[in-house]
Amino acid sequence: IVTEKLPFSELDSGTAITMRVIEGQVPSASEDEDLSQIPSIPPQAGDSSTSKVVRSRLLLQMGRTHCLHARYEEATPLFRQVLEHQKDGNEYADALHWLGNVSTAQCNYPAAEELYAQAQSTYTRLGNETGLASTLRGLGDTYYLRSKFREAEEALTRAHDIYDALGDNHGRASTQCGLGQIYRIRSKYGRAKEMFSSAQDIYAGAGDGQGHAGSLQGLGSVYYLQSNFNEAEKCFREAQSICGRIGDYSGQAQALLGLGNIYCNRGELDEAESMCNQALEIQRRMGNHSGQGNALYGLGNVYVCQTRYTEAISMYNAAKTTFSRIGNDEGEANVLHGLGEACRRQSKYDQAVTSYIEAKKTYVRIGHDEGCANALYGLGGAYRRQSKYDQAATSYVEAQQIYARIGRDEDCANALYGLGEAYRHQSKYHQAIKSYLRAQQIYTHIGHDEGCANALYGSGEAYRRQSKYDQAATSYVEAQQIYARIGRDEDRANAFYGLGEAYRRQSKYDQAVTSYFEAQQIYTHISHDEGCANALYGLGEAYRGQSKYHQAITSYLKAQQIYTRTGHDEGCANALYGLGEAYRRQSKYDQAATSYVEAQQIYALIGRDEDRANALYGSGEAYRRQSKYDQAVTSYFEAQQIYTHIGHDEGCANALYGLGEVYCRQSKYDQAVTSYRETLHIYTRIVHDEGCANALYGLGEAYRHQSKYDQAATSYLEAQETYMCISLDEGSVNALNRLQEVCARIGRDEDRANAWYGLGEACRRQSQYYKAATSYLEAEQIYARIGHDEDRANVLYGLGEAYRRQSKYDQAATSYVEAQQIYARIGRDEDCANALYGLGEAYRRQSKYDQAVTSYLEAQQIYTHIGHDEGCANAFYGLGEAYRHQFKYDQAATSYLEAQETYMCISLDEGSVNALNRLQEVCARIGRDEDRANAWYGLAEAYRHQFKYDQAATSYMEAQQIYSRIGRDRAHAEVWYDLGELYELQSNYDHARSSFTQAKQVFARMGDTLGKRWVARRIYLLPVGE
């Protein structure tokens, strides 16, 4: 052998050599004394084994030389000759190893893996640890280039262990650089920095400038990915300086490209362009085609950021030509991906899709998983911009699966976020939220604040579309807090705006106003006109919800001005519509009509049918309030036609109802009836009860004006019943008033009485007791005249209730007595008992306790007879109150206890609490300590069931003090135990432990071993500390 030293021997033919072979970083023969020593191969005199070895070694040395100059076609036959001459041995394994290097350089990764595997097997059989480590290192590089990071890590770790055992520091350092690259790709930045830093120390200590610079570049790339651009810049600049000092121009060019990436991300695009151009100049001067392709590709990326898309595409095409000429498939795929990005930025989505698909095909062919995932992610973005959400979702899912498999956490999260966006635009909110949440978890894990905030914002949007406003608000708040911390003003404003929307939908108008105002201030500060206008519009909506119409109008006008200036037609129309609504609420019908008309004209121009119909309906309302009935009819009619066309049933019914109202005002009662009937039909179909009731009331009005009193009465009655069902008392009262008027006209006494009775009930529910009593009296007179006893009794009972609420106890008692007598005569037991109970209440308020007791007892007996537990409990409680005021505490205590037990049976906690409170008060007065303690204990249990834990604890303490004083040990222990359980429920573990300990001591004093053990176990299971 002419020389035992390999070219680039300081890199030891492993990871570093493989990477430099791929990148074309080679010395000239004249620059390397070892290469200059290689002679031509002399003729062989014989075929001895020694001559074969010598010839094979020379062939290997020549092949390596060609390989290091990227002359792969010349190198490959030489390595093949070695395989023909040597069927085994170190030279055979070396040839396999170098053929593996060549295959890797030519991106033929499957072949490289097979060759490395054969070399590995041979080195292992021969016991050549150095060769085995080198092959494992090459195999690790190939796995890395194919994004098989787990396999790459295993191979490089094995190589590192062998080098460590051999004491080969250079080998250790080069494998540490390889491992650093893997950890960097997997976002394990701490481990990556450890590897690169360790390699840097070894190279620096050995005076290996090239290795030192390479490890610095690896370290810089980690800092770059962590967005620590200052540290990254220091590393690349130091690497550039070292490469310049030792004459490693290719390494210098690589460092310049690293600096270009930093400047590009900082937005310092002129400096980035300069760095890439310098790198390109160096690579051209050296004739390094691969390096030229990388520099051209880097320039293309910079031009994309500068929106110089024509020049970017020119650079990409030049890079593609270069990579194609040297057979660098990966470089070609990268360029195709870059072309896709450039087209996507220009909204040329079809061309972008084509480029991404071509890139993906190449990445798949060469087994480059990461590149394939990147292309799929780009495809997802392009499809999403084309509103092709199914294809977008499919692309994102495939990308995410690959990223997850190869350990690219950040990219995995990005794909999940894109998937959430695609699902959200398909209204698949459940899937969207799942995707956002998974993305957020990953972003949080890797410390990616902006990504985390984006995912939270997306979740807020999806929750809001699902009307889950609490969850939406929580997501928006968390998002805006992160945006504030990292200085993302526009995104923060967007989160505030979303928060305002969520609060407004919950009618939390104060919080909505605050959120919109914060958004508007930020948008104004950053000169974001559309955002500012949207926030002002939201403010208008919130103020209108608060009936602050002046502020609403001011906000709408400001929003409308911005929308007009920026040519945002839809926003302008929305603001005008909001103005119309606010003016109408202020009874400024001229301004309202003008705003509605302008809004509907814009909506007509931009094809917003539903919004146009809403504006027409609003103008109809404004015209109707101004008695401009012809214009109102025209507006309602146009609105109704549009609503019908777009299938908006509720809108159609509203417009028809408006038409009915106008026709009534114009005395066109036939048309009114027709409109109301059509309205009623639609509201009934879509189950809109209030609309049905309004339409029925309108029908009643139309029939009444036509003197069709029977139909009018029927309509009013149905309207009243519907209003009652939906608890709209005002509507019910109006309908009943009309009903009794109509019935009076046509002599329908019973219906008229029913109407007066209904009015009385409605007024009583509204606490309008005087009106209620008046209505009841009218009804009672009619029922008495027509002999309707049961209805008369009902009215008298209602009259008693109204009088009692007015503290008119004499009149109340008289009414209850009359009602009770009728109920008794006609056998209405429950109603009779109710009247007696009411009578008892009236007597008690008058301090007529004997009569009260008599009434309560009679009521209680009937309730008991018919099994009416709640009535029975109420009567017992009333009895207790009456006895208490008579100082008959024993009877009072018995009555309260009966009431409490009955309330407990029917789970009426409030009644039970009231009875127990009274019971312990009475027992305190008469010295019935045990009963008092029992009452406190019962109170505690009742409070506990109501989750009123503080009151429960107080009651337990009262009970245990009395049990302790009167020597009821078991009850005393049990109360302490229950108190411990209560504290444990509140996670107040120190107090729980103290209470359980008290219980344990009492059980021990009683000799209750089982109780003591049970409590001891509870103490043992308690968590330590608060």
C-alpha cells in the first residue's frame, strides 16, 4: 500500500465523510499529499494472494479518490473490481462500505442499506471493530436521510459505543454529530445540544478545524430551530471563521447558508439574500454542483419571503436543473416543494398542488419520509385554500401520521392544527376540536407558545360554532394571554374579538363590551382597518343588547365609515342593518327605514339573500310603526318572497305576521285573516309557540273587527292557552281581556267568567294582587249566577290567596271558608284541604291561633287520608308555628318533627331545613337536649345534601357539643365521623384527620374496637397535607 492514510482521514470515513461525499466537499489531488502519492496500478506478475490484496487496496484508494470528487460513475467500477478479486476479507468489506457511500450519495438508499448490511456482516465475522463502527455510522447516515430516525439512532449509538471502547475520539465525535442531528429532528433540543457540544469539545481539543466547524453548525441549527437566533448566529459565524481560516470553502458556504436562514426568519431579507449569494459564488468557484443547487434553493426561499415570486421560481428552476444533472433526487424534490410554496403564496393553488404532488412522488420513491410529509402538509394547505376540505383533511392526516412515526413533534402539531382548520370549515366541529386539542398538547409539551395559542384560538372558534360559549371563552382567554406574552398583537386582537362574540351570545354584554373594546384598541394601534371595523360592529351589537342605543349607533356609524372606506360591502351593509335596528328601538323610524333600505340595496348587489330579506323585514317594521302601510306591505311582501325562496320558514312566518298586522291597520280584514292563518300554519309546523300565540291573537283581532265573535273568542282562547304554556303572562292577560270582551258581546257567560278567572290567575302570578282580586270577583259573580259551583270555589280560593298576599286576612278567611264549604259539598278533598290550609295561614297571621290549629288539623287529616305528603308536611309545619306562638312547645316540637320527617321522605330539603331549625329552637326552650341535638344533626345532613358544607359543619358541631354534654357517646362519635367525611369532601384533610381522631377516641372510650379500627383505616387513607 502506498499510504495507510485515507483522504479526509481526520473524518475517518464515517458520518462526516458520507455527508461530505453527498455535498461534494472534496480536496483536489494536489491539495492532499496522500492523494498525490497514489500511483497508477502496475501490471500484476501473478495471481498470488498478496498481489490480489495490493491490487485491491490500490483500486480502493483510486475509487475513494473519484468518490470524494463526486465522480461516482468512475468510482463504482473500481469498487466492483475489488469485489471480483476479493471474495472475503477487509478489502472486500471496504469495497462494500464505499459502494454503500456511493449509493447514499446518489440517493439510492435501499441499495446503500443492503451494501452496508453486507459490509457489517463481513466486518463482524473478521472482528474488525473499526470497520464495523464505520459501516454502522454510514448505515446510520442512510437511515437518517430516509427519516428512519429510530434505526439511525440505534446504528449511530452502536457505532459510538464501539468508538468509545476503542478510545477513538474522532469516531466518537462524528457519531455524536450524527446523533445530534437525529435529536434535533425529533425536537429533543437539549440532547441535541449535548451531542454537538461534546463533539465540539473533542474536535477543538484535537485541533480538528473541519470537525469543530461542523459541530458548531449543528449546534447553530438547534438554536435556530429554538428561535434563539442570536446564539445560532454566533455558532454559524464562528464556523464560518474557522472554515475561512483552514480554507474549507465549502464549509464556509454552508455556514453562510445557515446565516441566510437566520436573517430570513428575522425578516432581514436583504442580508439573507447577500449570504445566499456569497454561498452560491463560493460553490460556483469550487465547481461544487450540489452546493450550488443548495444555494440556489436557499435564494429561492428568500425570494419567496420577499414576494419576488418570479425570481424565486427562476432560482428554483435553476436549482432543479442542477440537481437533475447530478442525479440528486432529494434536491429536486426539495425544489418542487419550494415551487409549491411559491405558487401557494400567489394563490395559484392548481400549480401548487401539481408541484407538491410531484415532490411527494419523488420523496416516496427515494424513501424520504420527512420530505413526503412536508409535501403532504403543503398539499393540505393548498387544498384548504381551494375549499377542498376533504382532500385537505386526507393530506393533513397522512402528513401527521408520518410526522408522528418519525418523531417530528412540531410538524405533527402543525398538521393536526391544519386538520382542525379543515374540519372546522366543514362544520365538523367535534373532529376539529379533537385535532386542535391534540395539537395544543404537543405544542405545550415542546414549548411552542405561538402554536399553542393558535390551537386554543381554533378551539375557541369551533366551540363558538357549537354554541358552547363557556368553553369558547376559556379557549380565547388562554390564547390571548399567550399572544400577549409573545407579542402577537393581531392574533391577540382576534382572540379578544372572538371572546367578545362568545360573551355576546351568552348575553354577557358587559364582558363582551370590554373584549370588543380591547380588540378595537389593538386593531387601531396596528392599523388593521377591517379588524377595527369588526370590533366596532361587535360593540354596536353588544350595546344594542344592553339597550344602550346611543352608544350602539355611534359604534355602528364608525364601523360603517371604515367598511365604506375599505370597500367592504358586506360589513357596510351589516353596520347599516344594525343601525336600523338601533334606530327602530329608539322609535326613530325615518332613520331606521333609511338604514334598512341602504343595507338591503347592498345585500342585493352582493347576493346575500337572507340578509336582504332581514333588512326588508326591518324596513317593514319601521314603516308600520310610522303608519306608512303601503310601503310596509311592499317590504314585508318582498321579504316573504325571499324567505320562501331560500326555505327560511321562520323568516317567512314573521313577514306574513307583519303583513297581517298591516292589513288589520288598513281594515283589510280578509287579507289579514289569510296572512295570520298562513303564519299560524308555518309556526305550528316549526313548533314556534310564541309565534303561534301571536298569530292566534291577531286572528282574534281580525275576527273581532269583522264582528265574527265566535271565531274571535276561539282564537283568543287558543292564544291565551298557548301564552300560558310558555309562561308569557302579558300575552295571556291581553288575550283574556279580549276574550271576556267578546264573550260579553255574545252572551257566552261561562267563557267570560273563565276569562276573568284566567286574568286573576295571571295577575296573581305577576304579584298584581289588586287586579287579581278584581278579576276573581268578576268571575265569581258570573259563576254564582250561572250555578257553576266548582269554578266558583276555585275563584274563591284564588281570591283568598290574593287577599292573603295583600295582608287582608279577614277577606281572605271569608273567601277560604266559602271555598272550603263548596269543595266539601261537591267532594273535592284535596281542594278542600288546600282551602283549610290557607284558612289556617290567614288565622295565624291574625294571631287567631286556636282557629288556625283547628284549620291546620282538619287540612292535615284530609291530606293524610288522600296520601298528599307535601300538603301533610305543610300542615304539620303550620301547626308547629301556631303551637309555638301559643307557647305549647311540646306540641310544637312534635309537629315540627312530623313535618321534617315527611319532608325528608319526599326529598324536600328546604322544607326539612326550615322544620329542623324550628325544632331545635323549640327544644332549646323546653330543655329537650337530645331532640335538639337530633335536630342539629338532621340539619347538618340536609345542608350536606344541598352541598352547603359550611352550614353543615356548623350544625354537626352544635350536635356533637350537645351529645357530648348529655353523654350520648355513640351519637357523639358518629357526628365526629360524619364531620370528618364532610371535611374530606372539601379536601380539607387536616380538619378531616382531626375529626376522625376525635371519633376514634370516643369509640376507644366506649370499648368499640370495630368502630375504632374503621376510623383508623379512614385516617390512614387520607392524603398527607392540605
